[in-house]
Amino acid sequence: MEKLTQERVIEKLQERFGGGILEIHKHYDIFTVTFDQNVIHDAVKFLHDDEELQFGFMTTMCGLHYPTQEKELGLMYQFHQLNQNVRIRFKTFFTKNNAEVPTVTDIYKTANWMEREAYDFYGIRFTGHPNLKRILNVEEMDYFPMRKEYKLEDETREDKNDAMFGRD
């Protein structure tokens, strides 16, 4: 069996998802593939189930917020193929009004709490999630505190500058 490379992973993803891939770039020796939100679940499943790829470990999944972009909310997933030590990152973006993607808890059980955290802090909904509710904040909270539209600190403090954290 040939050693699996990041380039081979990209090749297989392009063969399978062509038009569903919006961007591919390499940064700090890891490829990032940005998918249309409608194919992200299928791409994650393919990465996990494909006989050659077999990415059995999802190391990270977290919410993203870029308030100046048209599709300001997103998700970032990182995967590790442990047997051959290959890593890859997936991203997908969407508007606040369409902040919904299918859960990947059916593929990776570790996604459960990560998706709950993304829901809790960013308001991203995961269809099919077995228990989508806030994980760290109170249920009564009516906003999502990691969105950059909310101030970080008490506005009377002079020792903190929200601009340093991407907030106006």
C-alpha cells in the first residue's frame, strides 16, 4: 500500500465533490478545503468511510464568525488519519439567516459536544443532532456570545480594547 499524502486526499475529494468544493489552499503545511454547506456532511462521511482515506479521528470542530463577509458564519473541522499521520481541514460558510448544517454525530461521536458548543456560542443549528441544546450557557440566554457583534468586556473599562479581538 502506498503512503497516503495530503495531495492524494485532495485528488480524491476533487474527483468526488468537484463543484461542491469552493476553495483549496495550503497553509502551514495543511490543506484547507472549503465546501458548499450542502455537501459538507457527504464530504466528512467520504473522508471517514473511504477505504483508502480512513480518517478515523476528528480533532476539532468549531464555529467561525467573520462579520464583514457576506457569508459571515462558518464551521472549521480538522481531521487526522492516525495510521499514516495525515491531517486535513474542512471549512464551510453560510449566512446568519441560513446557519444550519447536518450533524456529523452519525460519523464521529466526538462531534456531539463540539456541535453543542458551536450552537451555544454562535447559534449554528445542526439538523439531526441527538441533543442540540446549550452546553455552557443558560438555556434562557437569547444571544450567542462569541459572535463579534457583542462586546467582550464592560464598556467602562479602559484597559481592554475590543478591536484587538476583531470587534469594532
